[in-house]
Amino acid sequence: MSVQPAQPTPPGSGSGEPALEVRDVTKRFGALVVLRGIDLVLRQGEVLGLVGDNGAGKSTLVKILSGFHQQDGGDVMVGGERVHFHSVQAARAHGIETVYQDLALIPQLPVYLNLFLGHEVTKLGPLRFLDKGTMRKLARQYLDDINVHVPSVDAEAAQLSGGQRQAVAVARSVRAATKILLLDEPLAAMGARESRLIIDLVKDLASSGRVSIIVIDHNYAHLFELCDRINVMQGGRITIDQPVHETSLEKLTELMISSYRSQLEEIPNDGA
């Protein structure tokens, strides 16, 4: 299966207008060029899968979109507006939230406080106090609305399963995100049952059209279940951009194996 350079999807040609556009974005770290001109479109209400070998640049791209890194060249557009994020807070101000594989919860805090971490509800008085009653009530309502089930919002995060903790982390980001959710290996090191919790949550969110989602996952079966389109990153570029219904798990696996073999052939032979 030959690899042809991806052609960016023209704005307005899909089911929704672009929520996010990446145009010719580059990034280097010293002499190492990680991104070599990324072109990517994420449409409103769409789930886009991003795959590629280790070192292809996937996580670097996510960190640029989340404001953790800044690109060296190219443009990022959110809702048609050109943006340049100098911090994670700046990306969040534009409605972008990120969930990484390492759970960003505080184990000793209850679920409801983890859900509102950084966005606590307070009440006025001689001093400003946490309004724990309101946060408990809102946490129960919100988790019920998006079908995240935990034993109790008063339970410490440490008492939850890995899948439940990740579901709370995703729920917190979705609650804060107004436009775009970035999921970087959200199912890593999870068993089938725990992965099912997150897959169902993402599918529910996508079907509701609340946010547009980019998912990085090395398990291609997850992506074929979750995503509308698949983008393949190789050598710091998007080389394949296809709707899921126009490809298959077998074709994608074959492509990635061929890519890996090509990379091995490019490694210099020292005569060993």
C-alpha cells in the first residue's frame, strides 16, 4: 500500500464547519525537526483519530494545540480565528482541553472536588468559602448527564477503578471545554472493561455534538469504533487523511507495518 501525501480537507466539505485547522505547522527542538508542515482539519462535532509510530510527532502536535509548546511556523485556527497559544491557559480560554494517559486527579480528594479542580464554586461571606453542597449537587447532575457512573461523588479518587478515574478526568475536561477535546492515549494501560467506560463516554459525547475530539490511540480497533476520520502521521507530516468507512483495520495495520519496515531499511548498517 503506497503512501501519498495527504490533501487537507477543504473547509466546508464535510458535515460541519471546521472547529480547528492546522496549516503548515512546523516545530523543531534544536537540530531535531519534529513537525515538517502539518495540515489538519477537525470539524464541528467530529471525532478524528491520529495514529503514527513513536516519534511521528503526535504528542508534540497535541502539546502545541494545548498551549504547552509553541510552533515555529504555520497557523492554527479555532473557529476560523487565527490563534497562537503562549500558554495552556490561553488554549483553555479558546475552549481547548487535553486529557493525557497519566491521570490528572488528586487521589485524596473526593470525586466532586476533582471534577471542579481549578474551577471551584465559592460562596460569599466575611470570607470566601468553598460551596461544597453546590459542587456535590452539580457533580451528580453532570456525571449523570454524560453517563459517567461512580459509587459516590464523595468517594476519594483513589477508591475508583482506573477506568472510573479516567472517566472523571475526561468529564472534567469536557465540562471545561467549550469547543475541542484532545485525548492523548486515554486508554493506555487499561483493561477491556475499563476501556469500555471511556469508549462509551467518548461516543456519547460525539453523538451529542457538544465538542469536537481528537484521539491518539495505538489500538486501531478503538479508533475504528470511535472515529469519523483517521489521520496518519509519519515523519512529522500527515500522510493519510481518510474517512473511517473508506478504509479498514487491516489496511491501516498493513500501512503501519510497511512504514515501520521502511524506517528500519533507512537505518545505517554498521556492518555488525
